[in-house]
Amino acid sequence: KELKRAVRELGLLAVRVPTWPEGTNPGDRRFDPIYAAAEQLGVPACLHLLSARTIGADRFDNFFFKHVFYGADVFMAFSTLVAGGVMDKFPELKIGVFEAGCGWIPYLMERLHEHYELFPDQLPHLRRDPAEYMASERCFYTFEPEEQMLPIVAKIVGEDRLMYASDYAHFDCMCPDSVSTIANRDD
């Protein structure tokens, strides 16, 4: 109800999906009404972590390690949408994956593909290989300005699936030079 109001009355362009909402994977069936509404309204569901609730939050007592592994929480959550059947149930739903960079995309595509072939009985609900969904026009990913894997990922999923993530006003953002850093890349 709130998503419909926010889109129709306030002009909301997307719905944020936490990576571990209330200790549950975002691919869980209880979130289906949100995905159904997003699909009906034509707005993407966008994964974005909440740093206090990420994988490493209670594993590490050192901020260095916590920050290094924030992205793992995002791609684990994303796998529950792709391989968990959300994209099959909602064939028009688009998914954005934010604040994790893009270098992990080929790795996760290969892992999901390999495990889909090894354990198809674990995902009987899927109509397509999870890697196909990841490379489809329905998934969008953010990247950081200096990522070395950017050209490879662009080749695999397509340049039009990638979005620049400024990460403004976080301590580790490159602003105000992030746009020029991307524009000056020759790859």
C-alpha cells in the first residue's frame, strides 16, 4: 500500500530492498507482495545493504574487514532473488544491485551456473539458468569509478546494465572527481 502511494503520489522511482530484512533473505515469499506491487507499478526493486546488518557485522570486530566484505552481503541477497525464483514469479520486475561494485558479477554468474547444473533438483522452480537472469535486461548493477573489472563486466552483462555509483557523501567516495575519473577511462 505504501509503495503504491509513494510511486503514484510522490513520484518514487524505485523500492529499496534491504539485503537481510529482519533476518530473512529478500527472496523469501513473504516479500512477494512488494515485488508484485513494484512490477505492477513499473519500478525496480533495488538491493542496498544496511551496514549494521551485513554478514561481517558480527564476524569481525575490525572496521577494515567489515567494510571489505559489505559487498558479499549484497551478492548473497541478490542470489536469493535470482535463484530463489523471484524473477520467475515476477517476469517484468527489474532488479538493481547497489553499493557492491561490479567485480563480483562474473564470479557469482559462474558459481550460480555451475551449481544450477550440479543441483538442479534444489531449484525445480527455475525456468532459466540463474546466470542468464543476471545477464538479462532486467538486472542493473552499480560500479565504482576505478574498478579494474569494469570492462570485463561490461562485456559480460552489457554497458547499458551498469550504473555509476558516486557513493556521495560517504568517507570513501571520490567526489568531486568521480565523474571525471570515469569519463577519462580509456577502457
